[in-house]
Amino acid sequence: MGPDPYALRMARRVLGIVNTVFAVSASVLGSLYFFGADGYEPTTRTVHSNWWSILSLLAGIGAAVMLCWRHRWPTLVTAIAVVPSLVFVSDALAALISLAALAANRRDHVLWMGTAAVYAASTLTAWRDLRGSESIAGTFVTAETTAGQVVGAFVVAAIVTAIPLLVGIIRGVRGDLRRQQAHERELRAEMTRQEERSRIAREMHDVLGHRLSLLSLHAGALEVSSGEEPSRVEAARTVRTAARQSLEDLRQVIGVLRGGGEGTEGPRNGAARQPALNDLPNLVADSRKAGLVVDLTMLLEGADAAPPQLGTAAYRIVQEALTNVFRHAPGSPAAVSVRGGKESGLAIEVVNPLPAGPPAEPSPGSGTGLTGIGERVALLGGSVSAGPTDGGVFTLRVWLPWPRQ
């Protein structure tokens, strides 16, 4: 079992905070050191300040504080951090720290311009340090000539500039590698999901498509052979129509599974489409032909302009509710109410009496109809309730928000 990703993120965050506190503190101390060294009087052992030295100190502290945002705005922070060393008498530590952040985020001409500016600031700082009687940089220079001091300043500046530059580049490359690996993992997971969806679509096409096609053919043959019996002809026609519609629905589902929107297996000749609110009367009419007594009430404002996802969801919810009436309460009437508009949302209610006596054995089904309704409603941010109520009736209530287009 690998490390916890959350723990790794928290550890990186804590480490980043510690690094920021250290960087800001070190830069502030460096500014205070330069402020004291610039105004120090060896004879009186006192520090004299003027408006220029105070301004230099404030600029250095300001650059140090800006290091808190060096990873969010590396270019801006680097541009600000070089000002105290280039314009005032201050150290270049803030500029060097910001250069590491810039190198971690940019590897283009902006980085090289920033590197040149930081190198110039570091050179000035090293030159000021070399002019002092005692200095860390002076230990690298043995020549007493001005030329030696100049060369020493350039060499020391190159060394101290190269260190944060390399650290930042390495950190940026490692970050790019982590992001690339995460992207590859996402792609592999998506490919696995796509392969699974394709497998399911293939099985549905081979099994359900074959059986529905046979059902449609047999119903058509029964319709022709029924002769002068209108009831049998009508029943066969209803079965054939339902089978054909089921085939179109199956093509749409297979298309969604394969990533084709409304279906790569359909629609054929533009006939198939996702159902909408205006298709609810046809759904109820088909249920009536199948023998279910249904009372439909529709009070809608702007049904023609309803978003497609809302119309499809409402159609499928009513379709599943009527299917449940067929399966669990055969022979019971159902009342369907669909009301709403853009301001109030869409309210769906399906009510049917519970069967008297022991419940009838339901017809074959997946047993996940209400679960599917709940999932569909949750995706749209709505609410659902279902169950027996007073008076011996089963009530399904759904509210869906009306998305704004």
C-alpha cells in the first residue's frame, strides 16, 4: 500500500510554510545587517541613519515580505526583489530566493531575463561586500588590485546566482514529471473505463439487440396472421412498436456507453432522439395501449424551451414510475402530474393505489428502478421521495431544478 496522498500534500504544505518563514526571516535579517553595516561608525561604535538608509531598509523588508507569494507570482516577486540591491544599499538574498521560484515555474526567456537581473543585483552586492575591510566574499580574492576585486565580484555573483537557478530548475522538472505521471495515470484509468464501457455496450448489443429484433419480427408476423381479429392485431402492433422503440433506446444507451453522445449506433436517418417534456403524452398513450389506466396532468411554462437534460430526465422518471406500476400493481390506475417552469422548477408526482390483498409477484426486472431515479435526480441537484402514504396509495414525488440556459 502506497503513501497516503493527503498526508503527502499536507507534508508538502507544511514544508512550504517552514521554507517561506525561513526565507522571509533570513532576508529581513540580511536587510537589517546591511542597514547596520552601512551606517556603522567604528570610532564611536554607533549606527547613524539617514533617509536613504532607512528607505533601503524598508525596500529590503518589503522585498522579503513579497517572498510569501513567490510561487504564485514568481515573475512579479523577482522583479520587485532585485530593486533593493540595484537601486538601494541592500542584500540580494530575496532576489536569489525568488529566482529559485521563478526557475521552478518558468523555463523561457522570462527566466533568463530574471536570471540576468538577479545576477546584476548579486554582483553589486558582492562588490559592496568586497569593498569592506572584512567580508566573506573577500576570502575568495587574494589580489589587492581593483581588477581583482571586480573579477571576484563577478565570480562570487555567478556562484551564488547559479545555486538557486539550478535548484529551481531541478524542482520544476520534478514537478513537471509528477504532473505528467498523474496525467498518465488518469489516461490509463480513462482507457480502462472506456474498455469496460465498450465491453458492456458490445454485450448489450449482441444479447438485447438480438432478442428485441426477434420480438419485433414475431410481433409483426403475429399482426399479419391475426386476420380479422382486431384485438389481436392491435396487441401485436403494440408489441412491435414497443420492441422497435426499445431498439432505438438501446442504440442510444450503447452510443452513450461508447462515448458517442446520443449514440454511435444511432440515430438512424435522424429518427431517434432524446425524449423531451413534450413526449410525455405519447409515453402515457403507449402505456394506455398496453392496458394501464393513466391520468396525465401537465401544467408547464415554456416546455418547448426546456433544457434537453431536464426533459430527458423527466421522461425517464415517469417511464420508470409507470413500469413499476405495471410490475408491482398490475391493474391499478395511475395518476401522473407534471408541473412547473423556469422559476419554480419541475415537480413530478406519480400516484397509484396499492393492490388489495397480498402483493402480486412482480414481473422480471433489475430491481433498481427507484435507485436509478434517485441517482438521476441527484445528478441534476433535485430531490425525490417514494413510498406508501395514508389512504393505501404509493406516491413518487420528484423535484428538479430548471437549469438556466
